[in-house]
Amino acid sequence: MSAGSPSAPRWSLALTVDPAGVVEAMPKDLQRAVLLFLQALVIETGGAVEAGKPAPGSPLDDAGLRYSVLVPGEPVIVEYLVVPVAREVRIPTLVWMH
């Protein structure tokens, strides 16, 4: 089953308080772009994990659970944690370079 399959449980996104505050402080156009990127990241990550492949971005640990990725065309860096057992992508760090 893949992340996009109707019968597969969906993957979810969890932002901690600090990253959520950063997103809320962004101009609306940037905020929308970042949220769309995060939505796509969750779908892509879920599909990769279910296929036994690495998640997108640069690995930050040897376990293959923490990654860093740039939002294309935007001054935003996202660090995320893959939690396969919960089918969740957690965002503990989101940096907006403004």
C-alpha cells in the first residue's frame, strides 16, 4: 500500500509550537507555499517509507529518521522526524531566513 492509496491509513503532519509560530508569522503567500510544501513532503515521505526507501532531504542521523530539507525557491529550512509507527512526520525545527 502506498501513502496515496485509498485503503492505506494516511500519514499526518505534526508541527511543534515554535515551527507553527514561524509559519503563522510569515506573509500569506509564503505561508501558503510552505504549507503546500509540507503537505507534499508528508505524502512523499509516507510513500518512501512504505516502499523501503529513504525519506526526502539530507539525513541528520544514522537511523534514517531525521532529515533536513529546503523549501524550493523560498528562504525556509525544515528539519523533520519520521515516525513510521505513528505514520507521522513531525516538524521540530522550521527556520525562516528573513
